[in-house]
Amino acid sequence: MPTYKPIPKNGPRLVVSNTLPPIHAALCDAINTRHQIAFIYQGKPRVVEPHDYGMQNGKARLLSYQTGGQSGSGRLPDWRWFDVAKMSDFKALDETFPGNRPTNSILFKKLTPRTTGPLDTMQPK
């Protein structure tokens, strides 16, 4: 049975065991300033608009909208996930992007009470 030490009077300490990727600050800056980035991933050059970055299943991951370069998984432009540890030759570009991109999550031609019924029930009355 494990033994536990009492919590110190000044409170518990947060211990972070994951180290930040070397490009962490540059990647956060590119997201915040909406600058496109370029890098090599799986041997292919990529140009992307970085939108979200964080930990997923214990790995640093980047959600981005790829607008240029090459892809082995489909046509461009499109949304892509990248493992940050597998990115190389990272550089922030001078080109900016306007912000959010369209998604195909909602596939209705027209939003009506019938198509949004489940969403309407969540609205406060």
C-alpha cells in the first residue's frame, strides 16, 4: 500500500513532467498574431494557418488549416492535425490569415427549427 505525505501548509505544488517543444513560443505567437507558418512534416513542405495547439493523448498537437505545400492524405486546402515533435524547419511567415475557417460540421442547406431542434432545446427560456 502506498504511503502519502501530508499536504504542506502552503498548499500542493504542481509538478509538470512534460517539457515544452522548442518551437512552443514561436507557435503560440503565430496563433495569437494569425501568421501563417511553414515547416517540413513527414518529408513534405507544409504551409498552414495555425488555429489550435495543445496536448492530445500525451503529445503536443497542432490543428491547422493547410493552404500550401504538399500532403499525402488529401487535397488542399483542408484541416490537418500535426504532431509538433515531428515538425522540422519551422518558420513563421509574413503572411497573415483572417481567422476562423469554414467547416463541414453542419451540412444543412438551410437552418430551420426542424434541423436545429436538438440545439433549440438547450437554449435558456
